[in-house]
Amino acid sequence: MTRLHAPTASERHEQILVVDDEDDLRTLVVMMLRDEGFDVAEAATLKHAEHIIDTSEVALALVDLRLTDGDGLALVRRLSTTPTTGIIIVSGKADSFDRILGLEIGADDYITKPFEHRELVARVKRHMTRMRSIREGHQTRAELEPMLLGEWTVDPSRRSVYCRGSIAPLSEAEFRTVASLLKHKGQVLSRDALYREVIGPGERDPLDRRIDVYVSSIRKKLGLNSEIRTVHRVGYIID
């Protein structure tokens, strides 16, 4: 396989974790990503994956939902508490409920098996670029100032949303969504625009409903209704 991407010095120290109990598929994904120049660790069990997370820095995790010794969603929940780690669920479960649940608890992306190999590599590259930007702190001082949304304070420097000492359990993707809407307060942001800010560069599939899932979850977790307004057939706005 021809390498299409020559990693920079900083990229060589970024590790991708592939968690899947299907040996043949896991081996294939690991080989594909290593051929692209990425540092890749692999785990067939939840226990092994947790050991890798405890002992090394993971920039992006590809997680299967069904593991022999546990639920992959538990691993997604744990990883979602680390803002510098991206999460892609790679699962044979194509049910929309599982997709939405995975996104609600913190996954950044969801790929259904069987998948097209080049698409998987493209998504991995996009998320690695986004996570690198987050880790390197490519934000201005103004972009790190706390913002108010109703009774909640949205704090980009701490990447948290809190109110009277209570911290909202937002996933990293949900945090990016609400922060993007507040950054453009008074402007209607289309789903495509939010997609580029929250997910990363690239074209959004018209059937991709991740942004709607994130907004719905934010409303529920923060107890907000009118503060984030839906603009029919366009997107969302915080007035």
C-alpha cells in the first residue's frame, strides 16, 4: 500500500488506539493506519484498552461497541471526559438508536461496518488534525473568555459549562457546538457551518444528523428551550 501522507515530527508522537475484538478487522485497520504513518496501538478487550489509556497518551480512539469483556460505550464515556482525545465508534450496529446514543455520550463520529477503507482513513486524518489543533491551543485570548448562556457559564479555557458550582456533563462535541453558537451569537449558523467547526473540514452528508443530535442533547442537559433557536431548514442561532 502506498503511503499518501508523510507525518510531521509532532504527528509521529500522536497515538491512535484501535479497540475491536474481531482480530482480522482490527489487524487490517491497524495496518492501514500504520501505512499512513500513524503510531497505532491495538486492543481486543476493554481491559487491555483501559491499560493502554492509563499508560500512554491517546489522541484518537476507534472503538467497537461490542467487546467480549464489556460494553464499548463504557469506554466511550470514559474517553469523552478527556478533551484532547477524539473518539470514533466503529460498529456493526447500524441502528439509529445506537448511533445517536454513541454521539450523545461523547463520540465524535460513527462508522458502520462494513466500511470503505479510504473513507475510514480520511475520517481519521480529519479528526487527528482537529485534535492536534485543540492540543496545541490554536485559540486567541478573546476566544478563551467565558461566555454566558442563560444561567450557565461556558468557559473555553476550562472546556466546561457550569452554573453555581454544578458542571454540565457535556461531551467534547457538545461543548464545541454550544461554544460555536455563542461565538457567533446573533448569527444563524447553518448545519454545514456548525459541522465544519465541530467535526472538522470536509463536506457534510445531507443525511448526517450529528449537529441536530448535539443541539438536542445540549438543550436537555442544560434545561434550555428558547435560548438555542432552530431556524427551519437552515440551522441554529443563539439570539
